[in-house]
Amino acid sequence: MGYNISAMKCNLCQRNCNVERSDKKGVCRTDGIMLSRVARHDWEEPCISGAKGSGAVFFAGCNLHCRFCQNYDISVVPHGVEISVERLADVIANVQDSGAANINLITPTHFSDKVAQALSLVKPYLHIPVVYNTGSYEKVSALQRLEGLVDVYLPDIKFCDADVSRTLAGAADYFDTATAAVAEMRRQQPRDVFDEEGYIKRGVIVRHLVLPSFVEDTKRILDWLAAFDNDIYVSLMSQYFVTRRSDIPALNRRLFRHEYRAACEYFANVGLHNGYFQEMSSATRDYLPDFDDGEMRRLLENIPRIF
């Protein structure tokens, strides 16, 4: 089930760290559930944020550590407030009460077992969708625990070429892992269903961030998606910006307009027809949320205990 029960060593995700997380941190650098921010988020795809906003639950830590991560502040150097499974269920119920369009669980992979436990507690009380927003370095066995608990999967497919994924995320097997994960998500949610206001209620939307100088890798990902399901919704993002200086020269500049245009044109030419595109003006820090541990603690103090 993802854990070696006798030793409680974590092999929950594809990293297979095989460490006791309370004693030695694995790649994700976390142990118990850690939240860094819970707030309305207005900058997801239109069918997710819309006018109501998405109820974003940001988890600290990550099992990928992409070298261009825009949430570096909490993913690579995790910080936040550690909570129990029951308190996570309380948080999810509170997000629903806020009037958000959905519950948006952001970077939950390394806590997916505990997320499944929390959702099992709160799901009977929910009337808005649960969105699982992931980098897709997931084991299929972990995703199977979420069946019936997650309504909308929002996975990335970040890289195709093994050398690219090895260089940018230390994960040469990323593409095979991510595509298997997306296939499992599609098995669980075979149809994309939208309500009368245009919000997605069930389904899968695959995200891909176009990186400077890596458009050929983008094209290979679009090839796979078109062959897998040319009706699948794809969010082709232009929001890359330089978060910190890198020893990879390509990452030290913004995406050129002609690079993004080439990706968009390829999207259409390869036979995909459901998707979202971004304005080049999306490539700015202005859309990054603030991660304040004090604010997170204050929020938790005001959330009633239900479970």
C-alpha cells in the first residue's frame, strides 16, 4: 500500500526513499501533513477558479524539486504548520464553507495516503468538487486509494525526454511515471463534466508549462496526449519566469513569444482541440501567493474542530 508496514519506511511515491520520515527526511523533506497556505486562489484555469475562486490548500514539500519551481519557498525549503488527518478534514470542510468553487489540493503527492484518510472523513459532507493538483510523479497504487474521493485531477506532464527530466528534476523516469499516473486518473474520471456556470465537476485537465529552449520536448508531450485521448483538456502554460539564477542557461531567461506560439500551433496541428492558453503577461511574480506561517496558524486557530 506504499509503506513497508513492519518498518514504516516510506515508499509512497516514485522516489522510493525507503526512510522512516519521522527520523530521516526523504526527497520531500517532510514527515506529517504540513500546510503552508489555505486561501481563495483566483488564477487557476477558468473552469476551476472562475468568479468564485478556487479553495487552495497548499501542502509544504515536494517529491520533485524542479530546478525552476515557482513555489520554491515552500516546496524545496518546506515550512508551514503540521496538522493531523482530522484537522485536514476540518480545513477541507472550512474551505467549502468559504464559498469556493472547489477544494484544490496543491502538491499533495507525498501526503497522498493521509489525504485519502482525510477525504474519507469529510467527503460525505462535501457538495463541491475535490481537485487533486499534482506534479504527477505518482505511483498508480497511491492514486488508486483516491478513487471515489477525488472529482477532478489536475496533473502536470512536465517533461518527456529522460535527459531533460534528469537534469531539471533528478527523475529520469518522470515521463513513464507521469503518463501512467494520467492514465489511471483518466480511468477513474473518464468523462469531463461541467456545470451550467462552466465550472468543472468531474474529469481530468493536464497541465504543461512551456520552458524556454525546450519546445521540442513540449511537442513530444503533446504527441503523447493526442494519441492517448485527443479530447482531453490540456492547459498549455506560458507563465515561466526566472525564480533564481541557474547553471542551466536556458532557465535564466523568459519564454520567447515565438516559442509559445510554436507550442500553441503544434497543439492544434497534432489534433488536440480542448484546452486553455495563457497570455504572455502571466509570466510574473504578481500571481504568486504569500506563504506566511503565522497567518496559517491564525487561520487554523479559527477553524472549528469537526472530526
